[in-house]
Amino acid sequence: MRSANRQPQTRSPRKAPSLAADLADLGRALRSLVDPYRPELYYMRGPGPKWHAKHDPVPAIVDASAVPVLVPANG
């Protein structure tokens, strides 16, 4: 027969962190402090050529040979 006064097991499903895991976390934290990659320098640099093609006004370049000239008609 089993004993009714049996103690329940109180093991947690997680293992206690080891020294190696703590050192790895510390190493990642220190590396992130001196990491030269700064993504804010690379994002949103401004509108690109497609935006300018759609939103910028067409430059007013006038070709003199294409402008019609009104000539008075006598006669």
C-alpha cells in the first residue's frame, strides 16, 4: 500500500541558470554596448525616386522650337 503522507515533489520545470549561461548573457550585453551597427542611421533617409516622380512638379522646360507663334494673317 501507498502511504497517504507522501510529500509532493516541488521540482520546478526550469533548471537553475548555470554560470556559463550567466557569462554568455553578460558577454551579449557587453557586446551590445560597443556594437558599431546603429540601425537608426540606415532607416528613413528620405523619399526615394518613385515618390519624387509622383509628387514633384514637372520642371517647366520650354523648347523654343515647340512654342506656337501667332502670326497675323493679312488678307
